[in-house]
Amino acid sequence: MADKQSGRTEDLRAKSDDQLSVELTELKREAFNLRFQAATNQLERPARVKEVRRDIARIKTLQGERARSAGADAAKA
């Protein structure tokens, strides 16, 4: 399972900042829809909620790393 997660992280690292922002927006929309489905007992794959939350966290972590790295590069210049 760790290989699956690291593969997902590497896929995200290969994307540009704009692509990450778009994917984050899509995942947030999906999380919203999943919450509604859960509230109305129409959720087909309950595990998908956890997957989406973790993907959102991965993207936010990556964006934070990039922002800190850009800040450090700007401070050096």
C-alpha cells in the first residue's frame, strides 16, 4: 500500500502549480458531494471519502513545500 501512496505523490509532484490548483478544486467538489451522499445514505464507496481527504492533504502539503521553497529562493536572491 505504501507503493501506491508514493506513486500518487510522485504523480502530484510532476504537475505544475496550476494543475495542482485545478485538481484541488475538483477534489474539494468531490468531497462536498460525498458528504451529501453520506448524509442521505447513498454513498457507494465509503472508503472514497478517506481517499479524497488524503489526496487533498497531499496537494496542500506539496503546495506548502513549493511556497516555502520559493520563499527561500527569493530570500537568497
